[in-house]
Amino acid sequence: MSRLFPITDDDLARARLDPAYRQKLLTVSLDALLASMKRLRGTAMAPSDANTKQLREGAELAVRLAELIQSAAARSSNP
């Protein structure tokens, strides 16, 4: 499930209308991001400024995605 896939305009339109699909899209995106970060961390022999910056940006994005997932879950449990 960590394979990167393109998100189409149709996916985005459906996500705007379907909260369950939006939740799934966010979760799959978070899984793919974390897998990519793990791969980047594992392949780096010595830390470089570019790798460090990419990992930091990835971590910030992962936190934001997790917040979106949590807020979507809270909205669906409190109609």
C-alpha cells in the first residue's frame, strides 16, 4: 500500500463529496509518504543537507496529513 499513485481531478472531486473516500485518500497518501521517508532514510549513507531537508519537510507534511485524518474522523463521528 506504500506505492505512490497519481491523484486525479476525479479523485479530488469525489473526495470533496465523499468523506469516507477523502479519509481513504488521505490515509493512503500518508502511508506512501511515510514509506518514501523510510526509504530515503535507509538509503542515505551519510546525512546530507538535502536529505535532512527532505525528511524534515516530509515529517511536517506527515503531521499535517495526520491532523487532517483526525479532524475528518472527528467530523464523521459527530454529525
